[in-house]
Amino acid sequence: MSLEALPLELPEVEQRAVMPAGFRAAARAAGIKASGGPDLGVLATAEAPASVAATFTTNLLRAAPVEQSRAYLWASDPEGRGHWGRAHAVLSTSGCANAATGDDGQLDQKVLAQALGAALGVAPELTLAISTGLIGTRLPVDRIRSALGPLIAGLSWSDEALAALAEQMMTTDSRPKWATVRIELPADDGTPRPVTVSGIAKGVGMIHPRMATMLSLLLTDAAVQPATLHGLLLQAVERTWNQLTVDSDTSTNDTVFLLASGAARAPVMPGSTEAEALGQAIRSVARSLARQQAADGEGATTLITCQVSGARDDRQARAVARAVVASNLVKAAVHGRDPNWGRIAAAAGNAQVDGRPIEPWPELRISLCGVDVFRGEPQPFDAAALSALMDAPEILIRLDLRDRDGTGEAFGCDLSEQYVLENSAYST
């Protein structure tokens, strides 16, 4: 029998934007993008500052919004060392990365934080920032400041406002990315309370698993302390965005913020069953967003999902899955609908954990689109029929290492001529 898809034990996700209680948003054009499209957005809390957890790029050339957000989170909660804290708002700009802009870029970001704080009536250190666009260009600070007043006046609790924020974040994305999960958690008196976890994301190029590999805002109305929230975020990122690759390049601006407003009055304590349930909901939203990003990869025609079972542990399984979806040879074969399973086997054999090759496995099994192609030795299959199966919006590559019970998955896309065309003239 061929290898079946791994069971997905996560809550059901809706692919739409739903605003959790306690948040407001707005977006508009401010003259950052040459196209004149929406390029400025704000997410703000309705009342008290939200708990925040964050993951940032591991690229050593960190953009100004990354550096500033880390510093402001550190100031709001020193124990988080820049990875968690509290904030009233997030400023989102697209069309300019504000990366590699030196001291001037850092000053620009600080001026905008002061302007946002003044517009909302909060301390600038309780604001965060995300930016995306061309590296080496500076933000048009005066235009952005002029647009902030009308933007803040238009803040809305509506789902449409969150959707508009997702659309504002886009650069080379062909469509916005959003996802929502609804669960119930107990209030202090034990009565069930509806809790929403929603997320929006952008990023379809310069994406590789070394942190979060894009920009995303995850929101929930559960009541969670920042340190607990960070633990839940790390678990989700490790299994979703750290398993996503489009082109093996990690951005200077990668950021994921997870904000909890507490408006649902459903407290979540560390290590509790409520924390486990909320963590699964966060992971489900993150997984959906990561898959949407892979499917919309620059020039992509096919989403590649690789699932691995039988590994020594989950880390090894995730490493093998990453190696397969990151292989340019595998990506090119998928684009050409070529069932060249040897490339999959070779990519799996290149997998590393912590920079070291993984230990050999007892045996390797490979299934492609539900067809067994290798089981310790080549298996007979109809190449033309399998090629036809590969002509689909998504293909599943399944590997089993027949060692222990470690499992993992990764997401990527095919490598097309259009990817080269888009990136050969990105700045011109």
C-alpha cells in the first residue's frame, strides 16, 4: 500500500478574516507604493495594551522596524528580552522595507512611533512596527505622518477592516492571506466563552525557514500573559513557518506578532488544558497561512507538501521534509510534472539537524501523489499516469524512514520561469 497523508489533529480553520474582540484596524494609501495602492495600516487595541509574543528574522541584517520592535518589547517587559511584552498598536507599511538604511532609517522609525503614539494617546514605546518592500530605501515619513490622522479616525472593529489590513501588507503577493479558528474556553466562573484566533500574513518570495520567513499578525481575544503567549507561538512557528520555503532566502524584515487582547474574559494559564487548546488553534491558523503563502509563491503553479513519518524524532522528520521542499531540483521536477523520485531521495539524504547530517535511517519509502515509487528499491509505476497526477494545484510527497515514530511536514512550491522573470527586474 502507498503511504497515506498524515492525520491532521488540529481544529478546523476558516479561510477568512475575522476580527477578535478588543482590536481595531484600518488601512489606506499613503504614497509609499509607486502603484498608489494601500500601503499604510494600523492595528490597535480597543482599550488596554495587549499581551504580545514575537519571533523575528535570524538574518543578521535586521531592518529598522525589527530592531525597534525588539527594543520596545524589551522595555515593556525586560524578562522577555525582546521576545514578549505589551503593546497598544502595530504600524504596518508596505512598499519600503526600511532595511539597510543606517541611522537615518532608525530615526525614521522612531519618528513614526512617536507620531502613532501621539495619534492614539499612548506611549510610543507601546507601539510596534512591520515593514515590507525594497531593501535600501527610506520611508516617506512626512507622507505617512500626514496620513496617520485620517487613518486613526477610521479604525474599525469590523472583519472588513482586518481584511483591508491584510491587503495593505501585500507586495508581490497575488492575493491576501487570512485564516480563523473559533474555540470555546472557560471563563473564571467555568462558563464557556467563545474565543477567536485569527491571522493575516504576507510574503511569497525571499522565504526560507530560519524563523518566521514573512510578516504575520496573529490575534486572539483570550486572556494570556506574554510569557505564556510566547511559548505557544514558538510551538506553532516551529511546525509551520519554520517549515515553509519558497526560494531559500531569509528576509531582513521577517516578523510574527501574536497579540492577545483578553476581551473574551477567558484566562489561559501556562501548562493548562486551556493553553493546549489555544496553542492548537494558533498552530492551525499559522499552518493555513503558511500553506497559503507556499501556494502563492512567486511564479508558483503548485503547492508542494512533504510529510515524513518513521523518523527518530519530530525534529529529524521536520528536517527531512524541509530538505525535500527546499531542493531546487525537486521544485523544478514538480514544475515539469516529472516523477523523478531520485531527486526526492537525494534531497532527503542531504537533511541536517543543527548543521549536522542526520543519522542514517533503516529504510526509505517514498510515495508521490499516492503512488509508491521507492521502497528500499525502485518500485514499478506508470510514469505517464503519475506525471498526469502531478498536474494539480497541490501534490503530496510522503516519506517514511521506518525507524521510530517522529513525524513532520513542510511546505514549498515549484520553481518556474516566472519566478526568474519577477525577480530579475524587482527594483527596476
